Amino acid sequence: MSPLRSLLRAPGARLFLALALTLTSAACATSTQPSFESAGEISDPLEPLNRHVFAMNLTLDTFILRPAAVGYREIVPDVGKTAVRNFVNNLKSPITLIHDIAQGEWDRAQITYGRFLMNTTLGVGGLFDLAGDHYGLPYHEEDAGQTLAVWGLGDGPYLVLPIFGPSNLRDAAGRGIDWYIDPVGIAAEEADLETASYVAAGLNAVDSRYRSLGQLDAVRRRSLDFYAAVRSVYGQRRAAQIENRTAADAD
């Protein structure tokens, strides 16, 4: 193992970088404006390759993820689905807090911190969303791709990632950043609980696919070009997320 890799894998190294990003980026966020391409002007110079990866992902979805989501819908009671979603959302709170601060969103950062503290303790590890249900603290997500956009970095070319699906160059880089600085991932790794983090990721994937069953099925039925339709939906949704608009606002 190289000295650099050993340093990066040292206990606390990832947490140090996460804190460093938070502290050094807050000032940057106050002096920059959001920058992203129009959803109607998505650059797709890699379309032939993207379509190939899209077809591969569609096959995986058809035979693995969608059946799992349908089974989840039919077998797991609504209260169980809600608990899974609350638990997964709570695990996302620390990385969201980092990006709230990095974007200079102080009010949203306070909400995220309050939600995580309350739901982790009184909400039995996040299984119950007491903060949202009883105290009016709404849930939201932030990620590195959104932060980079707020800092002024453009989308870059559209990309379809294996397994992960629609993205772009900026957001693909953001995924890597989030994997590296996520406090929950850091804690799981240092406590030798990587398997638990994989289970949580799997639950998130199945729950997310379950919630998109109706929408994706409808888009596929109505569209002559499913690839182009998904690309357009992704662009609109991503623009709304960067502007902190709701899904309804994006329609």
C-alpha cells in the first residue's frame, strides 16, 4: 500500500477531511451564486455510450430492482415502509448538514441538526420522524453535486452511470466526494460495520425504486424514447434540487 493511501485510510482521516470541507467552504458559499445548465439544454456528447449503459441498467432493473421493489410494496406494511424511509433519511442527515453549511444555508442547517438529534434519540435511531411529524421540521437532502453547483460549477456532460443511473460529470464527482466524507460511512468503516452500511444502501435503493414505480412506468408507457425522457426528467429534477425547490415546483 502506498504511503498516500495509508494516510487516507488512517483512523479519523476521512472525518478530518469532512470537517475541513465544512469549515473552509462556508465562506465560499456566501460569495457565489448557483450555476447549472438549463434542463432543456442537457449536453449529451456521450449519448451512444450512455444509451448502452442505460440499456444495461434497464436490464438490471427489469430482473432485479423492480421485482424487489414490487415485492417490497406487496409484503412490507405501510408502517414498515415508513420506518425504513425514516431510518435511511436519518442516516443521510450528517452529510446533508455538511452541505447545508457548505452552501451557507444556515437555517436549513439548524433544521437538519435538530432533526438528526431529535430523531436519533427520541425517534429510536431514526425509525420515527418525530421532528417532522410533531415539530414541523421538514426533511430535505443535500449532496456534493448540489454544493458544487452552488459554488458555480456547471453540470458538464450528461452521464449514465452503471447501476446508479442518470448523472452528469459534476454530480458523478460529487458522488465520490460524498462517499469519502460521509460521517456515517466513516463511522461504519472505523467500527467495522461496513456490512450494515451496505444493507442500509440496499434498503434505500429498494425504497427509492418502490416510490418511483408509478412515475417510471408511466413515463415508459408514454414516451417514444425512454432514454430521452429519463434524461429530461433527471435534468428538471436536478435543477429543482439545486434551487431548493420542491418536486411539485419542478413540474
